[in-house]
Amino acid sequence: MFSEFKAFISRGNVIDLAIGIIMGSAFTTIVSSLVSDVIMPPIGLLLGGIDFSDFFVSLDSEHYKTLKAAKDAGAVTLNYGLFINAVIKFLIVAFAVFVLVKQVNRFQTKEEATPKLSKDQELLTEIRDLLKK
């Protein structure tokens, strides 16, 4: 069992996946800061100083000025402003991954995309071409 686990863990795919998860979690922190600290304040300013994170609906029919005040009072809330922030973060991450994959695909050579045929495959290809003629 130990040798099977060692073979599994030493495969390139598992290591690539682990690196991807680590980089993804680090990237999430950067994107969260970008959205919360850079993108949302100007949008809020354009909308008259509104902070999206304070967009909520209290389900207990009381009115609270801020989400923090509602939470401190123990009110149950629907936090649609936080959802808007999460959607914007997702779109930024999706766009960044799209750009990254596009650049990686651009650097791939055409030779890597088409694998080299073995001698048997080349021979079969020649036979097929001769039969077509």
C-alpha cells in the first residue's frame, strides 16, 4: 500500500494539482484585496458613496443602518451586497485564468500539439495513402 501511495504521489499530475491549489489560494487573497480595496471604492463613489458590502435585507422587519449593526443585533439578513462582491471577484479570477491559459497556449509550439508518429504508425499511414491512390 505504501509503494502504491508513493507511486501515486510522485506522478506529475498530483504535484501539478498541489501547486495549482497553493497558487490559487494565494491568488484569491490578491483578488479579494483588489476587489475590496481598489475596484469597489470607486464604484461606490460613483454610486454616491454606497458600499456594496452594506447592501442587505433584514428578515426581521427591523431597519438597520449597516450590516454590522444588524449582525450585532442578532438579525437574520440576506447579504446581497456581499454576493455582488463575490461575483465581481469571480469574474476577475475567471478573466485572469483565461488570460493565463491563452498565453500558455500561445507559447506552445505546433510540434508539441501534434505527437510524432511511431514507425508502425508511419508505415500504416503510407499503406493507407497507397491504397487511396
